[in-house]
Amino acid sequence: MQPSPVLVVTNKHDEHADHVIGVMNEREIPIFRLNTEDFPQEMSLVWHDDLATIHYHGRELRSDAVRSAWYRRPAEATTHPEIIDQGVRQVVLDECWYVLQGLYRCLDQILWVSHPDALARSKYKAHQLRLARRLGFDVPPTLFTNDPNSFRAFYADHGGQVIVKIAGRGPTTIPADKAVFTNLVDETRLANVESVQFAPHLFQAYIEKAYEVRVTIIGNDIFAVRIDSQASERTRIDWRHYDLEHTAHTAIMLPPTVAERCLSVAKSRIWMGAQDHFPSPSARPASEVPSGPGNISG
């Protein structure tokens, strides 16, 4: 009898999943990777009563055989090229989404890292920031707006030291070199301030950092890493620009009170979470508290 596989729900461009799956393969842990953009064109689903069977690239997965699931970064389905009517195309995309999401929720007897419902609740930054404040973290002054005048006032209030970032997770199917990063609002962006009206933006007062701390929580275990992002101009604003040769990464222990607060975000079936903290040179640590697998930096 074949051992039960771990279901990985993601997309073709997920380099992080590539690495983790490689390690799991080395450990001979059976994996079933589900790149959701291949549904329904390269994948068939037969779901009768309580049993679903997926056929994908010559492999079969039965819903009653799934060992556990990693809900990483699913992508939008791909419709058939003969579907050219945009209204029909949207109906097909919606149907694909709801069927797959329904399937995940029927796998309610397994361990999810993390459960889609918990992740859905945790992906909103406004809620994350309110949670951080309630837990006792210092949070940078924050403005969500699509009003240029409100942004101008916020920019002036903070002496022109303001960063902009996306309010959501950002695209999930683009290569890593096309990722959307946190950026300082410079003169070029300021010259285009009227474009703020075209979409909501997330602005925060820029906090000078001594270094950054990336906290990963898996179950009740905490793994904290100090990132000396200020040692490189490339990573000064956002450490995710990665300059590993010049930015030391050092495992550290969190103070007990900080560790307890970090664990508080792991409630509601969030089995794995990541958080970014950035101690300033002269103040208490300022923090963000993302609760899902997506990478959100200060």
C-alpha cells in the first residue's frame, strides 16, 4: 500500500515550494503538488458524494488518502482558449474556484498548514495592524487611502519619510524577480501623487531600523532570525531584496513577553505564520503581524 501523500496547493512559479518539496523528496515523504492554474485544462476532478479523485499529470489523488496539506499559494484557474466571452470566462473561473475551495474544506480531518479559512481571515493588513496594537506592539503610523490630499498631509506630517506597500498579498504567479516590494516615497513617486486616486494605497511612516527580525511560528515553536538589513543599501528599506553576502542572518531568542505576543497570532488554526519586527536604534520594536504564509515586510 502506498503511503499517504502531503498535498501541496500552490502554483508553478512558487520557488519556496520548490525548495521545500525538494527537501521532502530527499526525506522520502510522498508529495502531491497541485498547481491550481492547471485546473481544469490539465487536471480532471471526479467528486462523487464524499470521495473526490484528482487525475493530474499521470498521477491520481484520492481525497480519503491525503495525509496533510500545505496551503501555499494557489493561482487562478486557466480557461479553455475557445472560451472568448469574458462573462462566460468569469463564470468558469468562479466555478473552478468554488469547487476547489469546497474540496479543501471537506478535507477537515487532516492537518492544514494552514487552513484556508484561517488564512482568509488573516490576510488583511488593516486587521493585522489592529491585532498588533492590541497585543502591545508598537506599529508605525499608517494610512490607507486613495485620496491624494490625505496622502500629501500624511507625507508632510512625517517629514517626507514615508513608505508605500501593497495592501494585499500581491500577485502569486509571477517570478520572484517581479515581486512587489516596500518602497520609500521618493521625488519621482511624489511627482505622480495624483495617481493615488486610481487605487487604494497603504502608506506608513518610515522607521529607521537597527536591524530586522523575521519570526516564523510553526505550531508552538518559534524560530527568530536577526537580519542585518542596514548593512546593505539594497536591503535597507526591504530585506526581501536579498543581499545575503552582506546581510548577516543570525538565529536569536525572543524576550518571553515578545514570544508570547507572537504566539497569540497563531490562534484560529493558523499553524504556520511569519512576522516582521524592526527594532529602531532609539525606540521599542515596531512590528507588523502577518499571520499567513505570505511574506510581508516593514
